[in-house]
Amino acid sequence: MATETEAALCEAWAGALPSRSHRDTEQTRAEISAAYDAFLAACDREALPAALQTPRKMGPFEGMTP
């Protein structure tokens, strides 16, 4: 269970996570994936915005349509 401070930091971090696009380069995809992996390693999945919460860990571009 996160403290209030930890929860606030994770909430702010979640708001700053990069967005994904089908036009991203392979390098950008890798960087975005690393950012989400770091976030999920440090914060509870519930700290993610609701639109990004999934019942399982998905690849950074899984389910996207061009």
C-alpha cells in the first residue's frame, strides 16, 4: 500500500507518461515501453489513468489500429 506521498508522485508520473502512436519509430516504441515498464515497477497499476489500465500487461502497441 502506497503512502499519500507515493500515491501523489505516481499520479503525477502517470500524467506525464508519453502517449503512443502508430507512427512511432522502433526507437520511440522502445523508449515508451521502457517508460511504462519503469512506472509499473515503481507504482501500482491503479495509478495509471483508467484508459491505460488493463487486466494484464500488454505490449505498448498491442490492440492499436493504424
